[in-house]
Amino acid sequence: MVKFFNLNKNEDQDDREVHIDLNNIPKHIAIIMDGNGRWAKERNLPRTMGHRAAVEAIRDIVKECSKLNVNYLTLYAFSTENWKRPKDEVSALMRLLVEYLKKELNELDKNNVIINCIGDISKLPLACQEQLIISCEKTKTNTGLTLNLALNYGGRYEIVRAFKLMYEDIKSKKINEEDINEETVSKYLYTKGMPDPDIIIRPSGEQRLSNFLLWQCAYSEFWYSDIKWPDFKKEHLYKAISDYQNRDRRFGGLK
């Protein structure tokens, strides 16, 4: 089965049909949500308004991924480096997180979405931690899309954390040093039990990983767009998936 969408001429993509093979949907899509501040600046708005507009994009993309039967959607919401931003902006982001979860929780639960966190949420404000725990607990028995919210997340920190946990298990003889391989390391990551991202999407024109899923992205496809995240629509998601489906994934080998 194939779906068709037309992209608008005034956006950064061609105005043409987008073909989607519903039998070849990525199992895991990861998105670096970028460009909120610049989106607001272009409109002479406070940066916080860009983050608020970004929430609407999250809502739409989560719905589309659920419809497409994507198994995992990982959203880079707040990095370990984002604490360097102005305090009022960080506070606004934390309030938005709580607001989003409270407002959307019942709808997400009704749509069979599992809410999951990756990152060290112990450093988040208490209100955020409490709402995240409530949201994860309420949806943990669902069987649809897993929505990973990457919060206070850093790829390097995740790997260092994995090594420390592994070291403790070696000391306590839970695992043997000679048994350590890539699969073993993966079991100590936040994404334990999940497939690596098939595609990583980054809007806003930037073309870097920004410390996101460094271990997991070894063979991920990358898709970039000049569209800033608040303007990212389902048409752009479909274009990214269509491009992904037309790439030749060899994983270092030959076909």
C-alpha cells in the first residue's frame, strides 16, 4: 500500500508527490527538534514562544508516527548542554514539559502510546520528575508507539554511564570481561531492548548530531531540512520516510 502527499511550493522541498511504502516504515525514528528560538526571532517573538509552538509540532508528529505503526519515536527534548541557556528559558522549557504531559497524557494513553524517558531525569525540577513518573506509569502497559523523551540526555554521558554500570557488574561477577561485546554494551544504554534508529531527522538547517544517540547511530540514515521544528509538518515526516525508503542500506557490506 502506498500513500501520496504533496508538499507546498513555499516550503524548502519540491512540490511533488511523496510515495510511502507502508510495508517499509522505519521501526525507530529519532528527531533532533531544532530551530525553535530562530523561528521565534524571525517573528519578533520571545524564544519561549518558539518552544511553545514546537509542542504543536510534537503533537502532530506523534499522531502520524502512531498511524504509520512506527515502533519507536525518540525526541531530543533537552540535552545535558541545554542547562547553559538562560535560566528563564530553561524554566519555561520545564514548565512546558509538565504542561504538555498533563494536557496530552489521556490522549496518548487512549492512542496506546507508551511514554518513556531517556537521560538523567534526577536533575530535572521535582514537578517534571513527578509528572514524568506519572506519565510513564500510566502508559507502561500500552502496546503501541513508544515515545522516548530524551531529557537531560547526552550521548557521551550515556556511554560513560554504561561503562560504569558494566564495571560494577564485572566487579560483582555478574558478567565476565571476556563476554563483553557490542550487544553487551547496548544492554547498559538507556535504549536497552530497542532497535537503533533507522533514521535521524534534524530540521532547521544544522547538520550535526549534537551529542545525540552516539552509540546507536552507527548505521542510522540522516535526513536534514531547512524547515525549523515549529513548522515541521506531517508532509516533511513523509518526505523523510520516502527518502529513507529509497536509500540503499548496506550496513558496511555489499548487495
